[in-house]
Amino acid sequence: MTTVNANEIALGIESFGDDDAPLVLLVGGTTMRSWPEALCERLAAGGRRVVRYDLRDSGESTTKDPEAPAYTLRDLAADAAALVDELGDGPAHLAGIGVGGMVAQVAVLDHPGAFSALTLVGTRAVAPGPPDDDLPDHDQAAMSRLFARPMPDWTDRHAVAEFAATGAEILGNDPAAARATSGRIWDRTPGTVPPVQMANQMGMVFSRLDCKPRWRERLPGIQVPTLVVHGRRDAFFPVGNGEAIAREIPGARLLVLEKAATAIPDAAVREVAEAMLTLR
């Protein structure tokens, strides 16, 4: 792991594979840990240089005030383009998961020359908040259970990991995997100040971002090969959101993971990697 200065900020990155191979840039939601090591390793074994990175206010990237971010969704998109330029291996295959998928959509739209392909996993084409009338909203029963839980003691690693595990169970993900990932995120979070820990663990900074102007209407302008991956059991961004993106981006391929929720499970890593490797 290291940091790279891009767009006048420091971004924490981790790299897999040959530095001379075609670049796949993975945007997490919010930390790089949203992307499983097994997937990164398969992509690298398939002849790609894989770089996953932390968004601002998370992980090893510049952290200032997650409760009042002084940047926008479009700034995060510009970070991705600037990182490709700094790495010197562009254009890159850009992939975003969850809210990172929002960053990826805007990045390809705003900086088309920086990217050669696009993968979107478990995301939607409208900003946090109420969706468009034709898009399914969060599963309300799951959300009620998710947000009824008391917040953990953010200074207690075990409590934070258990909080992540119960959230994963509610959403239909693997609690053990979520617990382990949460612990690794906690270990590399700069301090235990509650807003910083919350930003790293939950990505709450996105609820405070300026995400205007809308970008959904621009999706037909995406000209790069696109893969849309979505879990059939996704209660946070139900699968209809992925289906809509795939319809609206010309030539996009939709890959529905029948047994997946919001995370990419171990059982689906090979299928997702193979689909991503068809894009350059």
C-alpha cells in the first residue's frame, strides 16, 4: 500500500499485478476494502494491473471533516481521472461498487478520455436520497432493521466489527466476511474519532455530498464497453436499479448474481472476474 497525490489530495492505493499491464482502477464505497482480495488477484492473474483505492475521508486518503465534506461527487470523479493520469497507465478500465459506482458513472461521463471500459456493481444512476419514480427504492423492512440498531462504541474494534456483521446479516451478506473486513478497515482508520470511523465503516459522507447536477440522463452518452453487475437479493439498491443502468448505457451487459446481495460473495468472484476480463 502507498499513497499517490492526485487532484491536489493524497489517495491511498493498493496495487496487484504487473505495473506494465492494462490498468483496472477500482473505486470502493468508500474504502478499497469493498473489493475482495480474491477478485483483485484473479484480475491480476488475467493480465491486468489492478489498483484499488480509498475515497477522500477514508482509509489512507486525505481525511479532513467527514461530517462537512468540502467537495462534491464530481470532485470524487475528478480524483479518479487524476489518479489514472498519475499512475501513467491510462486509459483505464474503471470499476465502482455501491456508492463508488456513482463516482464511476460521473467519472466516465465527465472525463471520457481517461477510461477505456466501465464496470458498475450494485449501484444506481441517481444520487443518495429518494430515487426516480421508475426505480425501486431500498427495501424498507431491511432499512428499518438496519437503522434501528444502536451505534457501536467506535473506539471498540470488536463492537464495530460486530455492528458490521449484524448489518451484513440484515442485508443478506456473509456476516463472517463483513466482520473480518470491518476489522481490517478499523485497523487502518486514522484514529477512533466517531465521525471518521463512521465514514470508513458506513460511507455516511455520501449523504452529505453535493451530487448535482443529475447524471442519469447522460448515461446514453457513455461510449465505452460497460458491464453492470447486480445481486438479485440486493435490498439496498434492488436489482431494478442495475437493470435500468444496463438499458440506458448503449451495449451494456447485465450480469445478475442470483445468490448475491450487496457484496460480491466468494462464490461469485470467478464469474465477475471473467466478465470483467472481457473488457479492455
